[in-house]
Amino acid sequence: RNAGEKAERVLTKMIEMHGRELVRYEEEVGRPYDIADPGNNQRKIVTPDRNAYTSVITAHTSRSSSYSSSHSGPQKAEGVLTRLLEEYTRTSDPNLRPDAACF
């Protein structure tokens, strides 16, 4: 496996853990986790942000990532960017707001 695939696996695990932790936090604390202002929370939870997604995009497009097709890396990076854009649109989480580094 290459760096892009490894990085994407870690991001996927973070996303899954975040979903579980949101539910657990609300059950424990009695109110939803404040994604927009984590300082308002009693504790922090795993929260993938723009930097996590950007790191995966970079790993997919780096020269050290080897793919069977020269276009696979950029296509995979585009898929991660699409996930980021969809998640930002769905949640309006300011920590997921894409910036120039994402593109």
C-alpha cells in the first residue's frame, strides 16, 4: 500500500470514530458536542478537520505514492476533496471549510 491509501484509511477511521464519539458525548454530557466552538465542551473528541483531509489529498498526489495508473492518485485526491466539500456542506463545520491548500 502507498502513503495515500494509508492516509485515507486513517482519515476514514477518524470519521467513524468522530460519529461514535458525538453520540457518546451527548449521552454522557446531556447536550450535543459543540463542533463550531470546541472550547464550550467538557472534553475534546476526535474531530477530522480540513488539515486531516488536506494531508490525505497531498499524500495521494505526492510523487512517492505509487499507483498502477498515473491518474489514480489525482482521482483519489479528488474523491477526498469531494468528501470534504460534502461534509462541509452538510455540517457547516468551520473546521472543514476548504481553503486554497485543499485544491
